[in-house]
Amino acid sequence: KELGSNFGLAASRWETRLEVQDELRGMQLRQGEPMQAGSLEMAPLKGRGSSRRRHKKDSGSSSSSSSSSSDSDSTGGEDAAKQQPHPIEENTFGMAICSMVRDLYFMSKTEQTVCARMVRMAMSFGLVVLTMVLQAYLLVQIKLYVTAPAVLDIRALYHEFQAHMYAEHKLTVNGNYRGVGAINMTNFETFENKLEVCQITLSQPTFIWVILLIWTLTCIGDLREVYQTFSCVIVNTPTVKTMKSSLRTNGSDDHEKVITGVTMVLKVLIVILMLIPRAVITLILIFLGCRWLVATTEFSDLILNAVALEFILHLKDGLYMVVVPMRNKIDLQNTLVIPANPTTLPTWKSFVGSFVWFMVATVWVYVYLFYLQSVLPEYNWDVQSTCAEWMKKFRTL
């Protein structure tokens, strides 16, 4: 009876059948019962293949799938997405990281082409410095010669509008009029600069909202690249003592190298000299870009200004495409980094987590327009309603 129950247990758990056979064999020997040929050894071995086939067909049997369940759990489930090592971003910053890691690695292995590799590292890092200097210079020049005059023009125009449309006024911190009480719509017929005041961006809140949202999302995309580089190269890549163990071959492809380690000194240099300045410049671009776009006095210039701002943001990509030699581009494409999350499970975070950035951008645009924008402080949001009837004749042209 005991032999039969144990044999039934062995049949239900096919993956441990051989161990059960040994255990039953020992029990029979201790009890002095003779072994019947084929009753214990031949039957399990004979039915092993068919048992495997039955197990594949019957996936609902929990008792016969313990090992497969453990394997599924260890890999994150059947729907887990596995990420392979991927290339570094192709711009001047990615080229500098690639050059420092590859050149220091090969310089630690051999003394050949040491001078050429040192020159390439210096040129790659110099290109990063040039990128940040040009971006900072353009930011200063835009602040002095573009944004400031535009702000003065739109303030003067709105000051004139408020003085003409309201009977009572108050002064802002900039010394400009703001209307108090009810607006007199009939005064708009005698206002001289109708077209100019109806072309300010805040006269169409939805339009400027969409433009600012697109610009903010563009800058957030650049910030996400900074975070991705920080996660992969700084956090996820192990810290090694020397650069001799910083690269390994990616599978059977001898040309592709995976970054497997970076020294602490190099990590600090990458963070301080590249990632932090890049993030700061992008944050300044978000604020200064919003200020410039809001200060635009014509809708036709609004799109052009947005394109000009994107040109400044993507200056690193333009310099990389034009200045970097083809050999260096090939090395960058063949230099891979370990992903921050090698296995991504099917969770709420992995499915919809990135949509949080859209919410962040939306909140930023709302807060900026209604609380932070200082282009037209204490704006009354009265231009749209005033210009609505007058602007209809232009829509029919």
C-alpha cells in the first residue's frame, strides 16, 4: 500500500521521478520485499517521454510544473521584456564618453597608437566644451538682444491697450497700467494698434499653451537622455579599479564592445563636466524659451522662434554629424552600455510610467502661464474677448 502511494506521487511529479525510484528501491530492500522486474524501474522509464508530452499539453497541472514555474519566476514571467546592451546616444556627449572609455581601455592594453588616442580624447572632450560654450553664449545673447527687447515691446503695447480700454488703472511693478473694473469694449474701435495687440501670444491662450507644451516636452526629452546616460554609465555600470576590465566583446561580434566597468575617477568627471552642465543648460532653456515665446508679438514669429530654440537645444547633434570623423562614429555605434533595467516586468510603471512626463510638462505650462510668467505681470486675460469679433474678418480672407 505504501509502495503504491509513493508510486502515485512519483507519477504526479515527473521531474523528481528518478529520486523517488531510488527511495522506493531502498524501502523495498529494507523490508525484504523482492524487486519485480519492470514494476518499478521499467514503467517509469518507459512512460517518461509520454509523461513529458502530457505535461506539455496539460499546462494547467500545478503539481507537474514546479520547476517551470520557478524558471518563469526567475525570468520575470512569460511577458517580461528583456533589453539587450544598446549604443550610447549619438551626439558630442556620447562621443566623449565613448572615446574616454575605449581609448583608456586600449591604452591600458597596448602602447600602440597612444598619441592618437590621447588626441582623440582631447578633441572629443573639447567638442563637448565647445557645445556647452556655444549654447551658453547663445542663451546670453538671446536674453540680452532678443528676449529683453521683445518683452519691452509687448509691455508697452499692452500698457497702451489697458490705458485706452479702462477708465481706472493701477500700476504694476514695471510702471505699466493695468485696468481696474469693467472693460469698455466700445473704446476698441478707436484704438490704433488693433492688429498688433491682437497678435500678442497671450491673446490666444490655447495656441500658446500648445506651443509651450511642445517646447517643454522637447526639453524633457533631452533631460531623459541625461538621466538614461547617468543610469546606464554611472549607476548600473560596475566601478572598477583600472580600465583594463572596462570592455568586453558582445557575443560573437568582435567589433561591438560592451562597457562592463568604469573607474570612479572617470565617473566623477563624466558627471561633473558633462551631465550636470548639460542638465543645467536644458533647464535654463526651458524657462528662457517659454519667456521668449510668450513675449513674441506676432504669431508668424512664434513658430520661427520655437524652431530657433530647438536649434540651440540640438546643437550637440549638429556638431556631431558635421565635425566628428566617420571612424569615431563607427566606434560610438559599436560601443554598447548595459541597460538600466535588463528585464522589465509587465507592471503599471513599465506600461504607463513615461506618461508622467506629459503630466509634468502640462503642470509646468499651467504654472508658468498663470503664476510665473513675468512678461506681462498681472495680465487681465482680456485681449482675446476684445479681439474676437474684430479678428473674424481676417479668417474669411
